[in-house]
Amino acid sequence: MDKRHAPDELLARTMQEWRSQNGDLWIFGYGSLIWRPDLPYSEQRRATVHGWHRALQMWSHVNRGTAQRPGLVFALLSGGSCQGMVFRVPAALVPAVFPALWQREMPMPVYDPRWLLCRTPQGSVRALGFTLSRRSPHFTGTLADSEYRRIFAQAQGIYGSTRDYAESTLQELQRLGIRDHALARIVHAAQAGKIDP
């Protein structure tokens, strides 16, 4: 395993990067963190990140699928922009919060943790986000509509189905007034039993 992606070293490096910032921990949520943060946060803000976009293009063999029937989870891919939420965790709580966050987001060292400049109505913050390289074997590439439909119908992991995950994310984005046309098209077409070209 690439040492850069060894779980213990990656966690230690990210913790050290946070400590060097001398402040609270901000976390950028763009998928399930938006509607199920499970964090003792003191503040949340709507936020926009430029240079990255939300995409349902990462294979999941644990959380939303299995090795036999892989599911999908969101990733931040380079290019475009992404609207989501940032959550502020008080510095005193971070040492206890970090391991649980890591277990949730990095049960396998797939994501590339990255400090992202997040623009919020109250000003910009630097937040931890979980990005994905297109070189990663977990990146799906472009999926056919029929493949999304099949995955939505079949994929189930320890946290539930890919379909429920995608629908819950879309519902929360809509509640917040955030538009994600690509996700809306996939979800609505899957609910209707077909995906149009």
C-alpha cells in the first residue's frame, strides 16, 4: 500500500495539518454529512467550493454496496463547483471527534483528504473535505444510465442502499435550496423506472 494512503499515517498527517491551523475544525459536507452529520458541531453554514464538484461516481464496497454488488457514494471530483454545508467542531472536541469521522469517511483509505477554501455568507473558511482522484480504482468513470438504474435497484451496504443515500441527499439539498441537476435527473429517472438519454 502506498504509505501516503496508509490509514494510520494519513490520519496522523491530517490531524497534524489541523493542529498547525490553531483553531476549530471545519468540515465540508457534500453528501450524507449534510443530512446526517453525527458531529458535535457548534455552527453550520451553507458553503460553496470552487474547483470541485459533487459526483455519484465512486464505488462503495462497504457503506452502500458489497464486493459482489458494488454501490455508489458521492465524491468531490476536480472541476466546476459544489454547494454544501460546513460544520464547525470546537477545537477541544476535535481529538475525540476525529477518529469517528475517519471511521465513517475512511473505512478504507480511498478519499484524498484536502483542505478546501469554502465561501460562506459569513466569510471564507478552510475546511476538511474528502476528494477523489480520477486515477483511483474507486472512480467509476462515466456510467451508462442503465448502470445507474441497476445499481439503484440492487446495491445495499452497511449504511443502507445507494438509492436511499442518493434520494436523501437530493431531498436535503432541495430543502436547503441547493440545485444539483445531475443528481436530480438520476434520482427522478430511477424512481420512474427509466432513465432517458
